[in-house]
Amino acid sequence: MSKVYQIAIVGCGGIANGKHMPSLAKLKNVKMAAFCDIIEERAIEAKEKYGDADAKVYTNFEEVLADPTIDIVHVCTPNDSHANISIAALEADKHVLCEKPMAKTAADARRMVEAAKRSGKKLTVGYNNRFRTDSRYLKEAVDAGELGEVYFAKAHAIRRRAVPTWGVFLDEEKQGGGPLIDIGTHALDLTLWMMDNYKPKAVLGTAFHKLASKENAANAWGSWDPKEFTVEDSAFGMITMENGATIMLESSWALNVIETGEAACTLCGTEGGADMKDGLRINGEKNSKLFDTKIQLNASGVAFFDGASEDAPDVEMRMWIEAIENDTDPVVTPEQACVVSEILEAIYESSKTGKAVYFNN
């Protein structure tokens, strides 16, 4: 009989309810055995929905880590607490899935990498966009050499007016930043993963706080309070890699632009290119002619199959548990996630100083 892994959810807010718990509930070899939140009512509600009668409720994560029956901890708290909770969990002999971004600061991300190495436990970060059908297809194509050497890319995370007005998203102290660290982090992770390139050389970045001061602004989730909007509303970066490859990163919650799209990338290689702006498209040349192809990712035309595929969060959770079960590396390694955090921090630093930031790899 296979082991049933006991999982503790630390932070029972939006991301836990929107992704972690619904997807974990579909797996037969896991049990959500503990729910922790500083607001006890949220932990109780999570237990009632996803736990059984024996599941425990906590308001202090240290009590969770003291429970020897817990095998895995999912950290779903604000960015400023990711590192301390994750490191403590690793040192308590637990495997850890920490939500993105890895940490509020690059130094904290590096501490997490070292803690995972010391403990011998597995650590991964919640970059769930790697698990989408289009992402997996494109990754296979890139790895197979269909695009050749990918030397230029764009990482897209652009919203016109979709500022998250709940929780601590607008609080720089809690989050470490705005759209760059919130959604830009997904786009950058996806792009670096596609390129399999984690050696940045230099970063030049700018961050803006231009539309955040508007009163009664149009917004998908209602107008924001300018006094609470302490993070940037958009940020951009140019990243050059050691091998000369270049990435342009664009991120915004509020920007006067018509074309939007997030958690997407554009790749340009010596043999072809690809983008995710309008579905997944691959372009190139053949027989001295240019071509572009839109990839059909779902089956169609079959009466008994509606073309639905496994959702990315479901794939993410399944493959995470499989990595633990089979003692293999998680799809998102802590070293990869750490580079994402280092680049994001460099963009913020460059914006503040007006100078490029150079890496000493």
C-alpha cells in the first residue's frame, strides 16, 4: 500500500483556496491534515471544506512544524514570510512547496536554497504556469531543438486595469513590490525555463508609480485607494545573459495599453520562433518560405471527448507529490526560482539607482 502524505496548509487565504487545496483534494495519496492561519476562522473554514474530523487547526505555524506526522508543508502566506516559514519547515524535516515568488528578497531566496541542501528535503516554488498544456508543448519543442538557439525573448505580464485590491498586494513592506514581483515573476520564470538559461550577466530596469495615484480609477476589482498603493503600477527590465541572450520583461497592473496578456513569453531562435500571445504559435521557414502555425492543443471532433485537459494546478500538485514519492527533483527547482528572485530584485535596484546591475556568477 502506497504512503498517504500528510500535508499542512500554512496560510488559508486566496491562493490556498484557489489553487492548492482544490487540486490536492483530487489526489488519493495525500491528506490535508492541518490548516494554519493567523485568522483562525479561515483555518476552520478550510478544515471544514478540505479536512476530515481528525484534521487540526492552528494559528501558529511553529505548532504545525512540531507535529512529527506532517510530511509536507505548503506555504501560502504573504511574500515577507515565505523564507522564514519555509526554512523552519525544512529544518523540521518537512518537504516544502512555497508559493511564488520564492521570497521577498534575493538574500532570503538564497537562504532557502541553502536550507534545502542542508536538510535534504525537497523544496519547490509555485510557478504553476510551467504546467499548462501550451507551456509543456513549447518546452518539448525548444528542448528538441526546433527553435535552434533561443537568443532573444520577451516575458509578458501586462494588465490594462487589473490591480488586486484585496489582502496585502498593495503593501510594499509585506510583498516587496507590485506587478513585477506578483505577475512578472511568472512570466520571467516561464521564459528562463523555456531557454534553460539561468546565468544573468546584467540587468537594466525601470519601475513606475504613475497611475497608482488616480482616484476612482477604473479597475477590474473596483477602485484602489491611492494612499494604500505603495508599490509600483508597472515595471520593465532588460536582462542580458552570460551567453549574450537578451530578455525583455514587461509587467503592469495598470497601464494605458490595449494589448494585454500575462504569464506568457515570446521566443526567437536561430531556427524558428514562438509566442503565446494568441494561443501557441510557432514560426519559421521551410523550403525558402516563411510559415507560422497555431498549435491545436486540445482534441476535437470526437463525440465522447470534449477536448478538456488536466488543469495546470492539478498537474503541478500531482507532479510535486510524484517527485517526493519517487525521490526526483521537482519540476521547479529552488536554484531556478532563486535566479528569478535575483533578477527581479536587480530590476528594482536598477530603477532606484538609474544604473545597470551586474551579476558576479
